[in-house]
Amino acid sequence: MILKSQVEWALHCCAILAGLPAGRYLSTKALAEFHGLPKEYLSKALQSLSQAGLVDTSLGPSGGYRLRVPASELTFLDIVEAVEGKGKSFVCNNIRANNPCRPQGFCESHPCAIARIMWEADEAWRVRLRAVRIADLIAMLGEEIPPDVWKKTADWVLKRAG
């Protein structure tokens, strides 16, 4: 399975937005600059988050984005589904029905083993993403990123937050 690059962008943006103080917003321009991404493409990912109700937006010179859902409740799956949609990653087209050797009516009353395995894998993937929240990511980053880089990043973001 290959996810859109917008999923990665949206996850990183939510991690940054999680650090904003109450009432502050970060612009698409600042998020794009921070991540080295084209603003026009990043705005599509941010719009997906907004349409899903995961972020709030504000217009004007001090406008931008901020999390609507608390980082302690916002899951990776919420973000992935906002960008990719909620559909299953595997669609069964029942090509087994084309088998010229099968007796008529054979196996047509239930999904085939391939579809069942793929759907189980899809659900396992979703269970894992549902279990990880943005707050968990922030805790991981706090352990992995050197304190001086963490502070420099926070200062950079706060300087640009409206």
C-alpha cells in the first residue's frame, strides 16, 4: 500500500500544531517553509484536515491552522483517513468467478480467502494507527530530539504563530 505524500505532511503538521499555545494559529506559509514543501500542495492536505474537523482555521494576517481535536485524542488513523478517505485498502473484484474450472455457484456465498486475509490485514493496520495519538508522537519526539533543537523549533514556530 502506498499512501499519498500528503499523509506524511499532515502528520508532521499536526505534530507542529500540537505545540501551539491556546488561541494561536500557524499559517500554511509557515508550515510549508518549516517542512520545505510547496505551499499550494500542502494547503490541500491542510484543507483535508479542516474538512474532517481535525483542525480549526482562521483568516487574516494572524490566521492559519490549529488543532481542533486535542493531541491526546487525535489519532494517526484520524489523520490518515482525513487525507486518504475511510475506504478499505483492498477491493475484491471477485475474479475467482472467472475460473472456467469451478462448478457453478461454488464459493459465491462468501468472500474468498484472499479478500478475508487482506481485510484482516487492513483492520490490523487501522487498529495500530488508531492506538497512536499525536500526544504519543510528541512524547516520542521529546525523547529523541536534542533539547536545543526542540527549543529552537518551538521558538521558530512561536515567532510565526499568529
